[in-house]
Amino acid sequence: MPPPQALILARQKGLDLVEISPTAVPPVCRIMDYGKYQYQEQKRAREAKRHQKVIEVKEIKFRPKVDEHDYQFKKHHIERFIEDGDKVKATIFFRGREMAHPEIGHRILMRLIEDLEEVAVAETMPRQEGNQMHTILTGKKGAPKPKAQARNARAGGEGVAVRANELESRRRQWQKKQKLKTHKGAAKRFKKTGTGKIMRGSAFKRHILTEQDHEEQASHARHRRSSRRATRARST
């Protein structure tokens, strides 16, 4: 159909003539509502973007002198990131004279790769760049993953009970601390006399300047007494 005839037909129907395949011979056109077509394409793009998984690269930092507890703690974080489908960059930071012993960082990263060989593989082997040594870990295909639903159920059921118990214990500890603080504060502010009378603690204390003046007066009195004894001894 010639283009002028297709345009007349599209105007009669109140639609648009849209070129679908301009590279074809002859070009392919379609009579449609172009605004509706654009809306449907945008809707498809939004749906595809919603279901798309964006892979992020998380970074976990180690030190050459990392202890066992910190190592295990960070290793569990790496496992969690890999289970979520992300990649992990494990980095060793060297400072000062630690740069003279890169084998320590290399040993830590190789141990990490061996410990996570069931769930992850190393995209790059440990390599050093300046004062850093790093490797990138990604999820292993076909690796057994923990059931996310069971984990979420525990977090929603048992986790709520655990959090409630933690909040209750923290509240009790806070109340206990408040009572102890109040008791200590009262013990500092008040004192009980031998007759059973309660008086403020400041009643038993002298000011710092008064104490100093008292010591100076006592030293002057001792000096005067010693000078009097010396005078009597000379006169006799």
C-alpha cells in the first residue's frame, strides 16, 4: 500500500501510521494508537526492571593481625552476602612495617577461599595493589543455599520472642542501674549521725580554702612554739 493511502486510512480511523521496521524492503508500517503503544512499552520496561536482580559488590576489610573471633564474624557476613546473590571483595589493609610481610595477608585470603569453597569461588586470586591485597568472591553455581523462608520464619517467630526478651532484660538492667545510681547519689548527699539524725553530707566537710587556712595556721602555731622554746633555752 502506498504511504499516502496508508495515511488517509489512519486518519479515517483516528489512529497513527507508525514505522515498525525501517530497514526492511519495503519498510513495514502499522496503523495504531502511538500514545498507547508508548505507554505499554514503558510499562513493560518498568516490569522488567522490577524483576531484575542488581548484583552489588560488598567489601569486607581485614587486618593482618585479625584475631579468630573477628575472622569468623566477617566470614559469616560474607556467607550472608553471597547467599543474597551479591559479590564480595575481601581486602587486607597493611600499615607501616606490615608491608614487609605480604605473605600474612595472602595466607588469610587463601584460608578464606578454602573455608568458603562450598558456597563461593574466587573470581580473582589474591593480588596486592599498594598497601592493599584483595580477592573477589562470587556465589558458586549449584551450591546449597539455606531456605530463605525458614530463615524468615525464624526471624518472624522466634526472633520476635528473642527481641522481646532482650528488651525486657535491658529494661531491668536499666532500672537496676538507676536504683544503684540513686542510692549512691543519696549516700553522697546525706549522712547519718551517731544519734540517728540525718544531715547533709556538706555539713561534715570543710571548704578546700578553709582546710588550707587551717593547715597554715597550725604550721604557724608550731613555728611560734618552737621559737619560744629556743628563746627560753638561750635565756637559761
